[in-house]
Amino acid sequence: MTASTSSTPEPAPRPARSGAYPDGRTPLADAVLAVARRDIATFHALPLSHGRSIRDSHMRETYEALFGVAQLAADVSYSGTMLDSFFRPRGPLREAQRLAARSFGADATFFLSAGTSTANRVALTALTQPGSRVLADRSCHQSVHFALNELGVDVAYAPMQRCCDDCPRTYADLPRLLEMFRAAAVEGRPFDTVVLSAVSYDGVRYDLPTVLAELAAVHPGVAVLVDEAWGAAHRFHPRLRPLTALHAVEALRAADPGLAMNVAVTHSAHKSMSALRQGSYLHLIGDGEAQERTAQALFQHHTTSPSWPVLASLDLARLQAETEGESLLGRSLGLAGTLRVELATDPRLSAYRPLGPDGHLTDAAQLVSDDPTRVLVDISALGITAADFRRMLFDEYALYVARESGDAVLFHIHIGVDEATLLRLLDALRTIQRTYRSASAALAAGTSEHFIIAYPPGIPITVPGEKLCERTLSQIDSLRSSGCEIYTLRNPTVSVGDLAAHAVTGPVTGPVTDPVTGPVAGSVSGPLTGAVKGAVIGPAKGAATGPATGSLAGSVTAERLAGAAAAAGERLTAATATVTDRRGATATERLAGTAAAVSAAGTTAATVSAAATAVVTS
């Protein structure tokens, strides 16, 4: 073995019992905080010199608003004995890494502030040699593919497979991967390294205990990289822990203390733990040479200007996971279950269809299962694309969903999602369903009960009573693909006389008659009184005169509507107005939904119009 160019973390002492963690120490976070609190003037690199470089700048307020005074003070460039050396740690960084290794069950843990793409590159550099044979999971992250392409290794890829026709998720064909591994060993040309992506973006988890046990049995000296980027927190809950990589290796070691397998596990801490973005753990189980090779690879690939706030956040995230992880993950599992139940049972959410965990990934022979903290939802019944749905959630409801797959979107119920956040999501989903009625549902009976309208141009594709055919379905799909929005409106069955007898009372008065399709070309006059003609289909255009003035093209905001009502001395609110339908029932819930639909900043005209329609047609 070559002489050490960087300090290898010492193996962490094993806990005396499961869950026996250190007593609440965060040595690195404490050290960075202590430095940040001192008024140290630096003659080295800035970085920002505790804010001195921007003290008299016209940009100071923006800096402080964006980063905060504490972040500016903590983003330091001290190294060596002044804080600690990143590549040869002897002080608080070394101790923080030892505590993390002990917590996760690794022989050694390295902190990285350059993301898990770098961690994967470091691990592969340490585990492979030029000319060695590597069997890789085809579904691995791009960083794995790029690294393997540059390391001079002989790579074979195990194929991927799709879950089923009803579920868009893909993952490695693990039975086939094991077949390839066994066949190579029989041929006398075993694979030296295997790469697995254990917890996928789409919420697929691998049966790592079975896979790793099989690899060790066939070729005991194999090295394995497990990219478990999305599963860092899983270690800290008893329901999730059994399928994690480090727990699986612990079990193998318990059965065979002489286990020769070297295993590297990478974790994107910020994806599931309370760490800053780009904070990553690289855990290693293996002999001293593997640890030394990993330390040297870190020196080759990691930036020499690490972010100390990011590294400190890894220390803090570890302690939070130790002390609070089980309860936080328990909440996440409960909320994910609640979301699935609400989608399956609430008629106001009938347009959303959860995919899994029931009915998908239940074949144990495939060696995969669902991540229960993720809820994949088919939204095709809304009649809008998943991309448009994501955009709407972000723009109108301040809710971000990162993943779409075909007609499905993925909700990750992580430890940062609480009860109030889930309620916001459910309210948004109900409002969107009221706005975008299902064209597919309208077509199911063979005879249309709805107006189905594409905008532009605003001409009905079907009218109530028309016979429907495959040609109609194809026309709708074609129009949707071309960028048209598809609207549906149930044919009103209430007579004009009934409506007049049970008119909308409160600030808005007068009967509601006659659906109006296409752009609204007319005007609304007076203080929002008199007859309101029809349900608006498509973006509203034209001018509003009287107290409500200005163009309604594009979007209508709650501020404009409130201003119009205030000018007349009245306000339209869900709290004060009561709507009675033709059965005499109070419809405050529907009115509240309408108010919610127009209260979000940037609400589109289509949203406002369809929300108003809900009061009449639902």
C-alpha cells in the first residue's frame, strides 16, 4: 500500500446496543459557529469577510435578505489547525465524521460539500482499477455512467424493466443482474465491482439484503457501490431500516465476521435529512486499504474549497436523525398514508388515482418494493398534462412537485412535510379538479352529458346528447397535444324558474342563466349586480365597467375582485355570503371553494371562471 497522502478516518467504535448514540454532540457545527461569532479579519480568501466586502455596498440589503447575516459570517475559508483540514482532518471534522459512521453503522464516513455526484465518482475511483470488470445497474445516476466511462474499466449493464402498463416507474431487472453476475463467475471472469441504485427517484426500493447476500456468496471479494442518495433518513426508522445497504451489510457481518466484501454507500443528505444542499455522506465498510484509497480519491476529486456551512449541516442533520428521526419519519409515513386514503375515498379528488403501493411492486421475486414515503398519482382524468399540472401547483398554489412521469406526478412526503402542508396540497387538488373537469369521464358513457370545449378556438367538440366515438377521443388528444386547454361543463338541468326562485343572495344578486361558451366578449356593469349570464368557458376577455374596471384578459386576481366589491360598499367573502341551491341546502362549502380559487396570486381566468361554474353546476 502506498504512503498516505491524506488522513483516513479511524474506524468508529460500535454502539453497545441498537440506538446507543453519543450524547448530543455536534463538534463540527459547534466549531464553525464559534469561528463565525468571532470578529476575525482575514488576509486570505474573503469569503465575504464577515460581510466587510459588502458593508458599504448598495447590494448589502439584497445579500443579507438572501443569505442572512449568520450565513455570511459562517461561510469561512479557514483550514488546518485554525478550524480543521478537510483532507487531513484531526479536529472537529474528524470527530463529526466518526460520530456519523457510528450512527449509520459504517467503518468510516466522509463528509462532502460537492454533492453525491462527486461522492459517486470518489467511490468508484477507490473501488475500481483500470481493466477491472464492472456490472452496473442501468438505472444508475448519470454521475455513475460518466465516471465509469472515464475510469478505463470494462462495463456491462444489467437491463431495466418497467413496472407495468399501469405504472410508469422503471428500475433494474435485479434477477437478471444476479444471473449475469453468477454466469461471469462460472466462466472464470467474475465482476470485480457491482453498482446498484438502491432507492430511486420514483420511489422504488431494492431488496438489498437478498442482493448483497447473493453477491457475497458467489464472489466474496466483490466490491459494491450502493447509490442510496434518496434513502439517507431510512436508517432511522424501524419500518424503513431493514432494506438499507448498511443495515444489510451489518447482518452479513453478524453471520460471517470475516466478510471480505468492500461496500461504499452514498447518501444525498439534503434529499431526506435536514442538511444544506450539496451535503453528502460517503460511507465505507471495508478493510484499511479500501479506506485509504477512498481518502486519496477524495483528494483527487473534491473541491479544495469546501463549504463549512454545508459540512456543519451534515453534523447537525446526523444528530437530528438520531434523536428525532424515528418520530419525524413516522409522521411522514402517516401523512403519506393519509394522502393515499383521501385520494381513494374523497369524491372531490376522484380525478386523481394513486399508483401503488397496493397492486404494484408486490412480486417478491422481482426484489423491489415501494418507498412508502412517496405517492405516485395519475392525473390523466383532469384532461391536462402533468407538466401543466406541476406548473399550476407552483404558480398558483406555491406547491412544488419535482417529478412527472407520463401522466403521473410524484409527491415525496419527506420530514419537511407537516399536517398543514398536506392540507394545503389537498385543498389545491380539490380546486384544480373543480376547474378542470374530466373529458375522459364525460366520454365514458358513449353519449355526452357535457359541453367539451377546446380553447382556442372555443368551439364545442361535443354538446350534450351527442353520440361519441373513437374519432372524438383522438380529436381531443390531438388538440391537447397541440397546446389547447380542454374544458368541460355539465349541461345545466335546473330550469330558469327554479333558479329565479332560489337566486344567489348576498353581494351578488340576480339569476344565473344560459351557459356562455368561448371568450366572453361583453362587459360586466354595475357593482357586480344583476344577471350573471352563464358559466365562463375559456380565458375571459373583454372589459369590466363600473366599479370593476380594467381588462380581464390574462388573469383575474383576488385584489381586483375585492376592489370592485369594496367600491360598491360590499365584499364577496365565503365567511359572510350564503348561497342556497334549488334544494334549499346551504352551499357555503362551495362558495368557500370559489373564494379559495380566486385568492391565490396569479390565478388564471380559466380558474376563476370554472370555480364560479362550480357554484351553479356542482
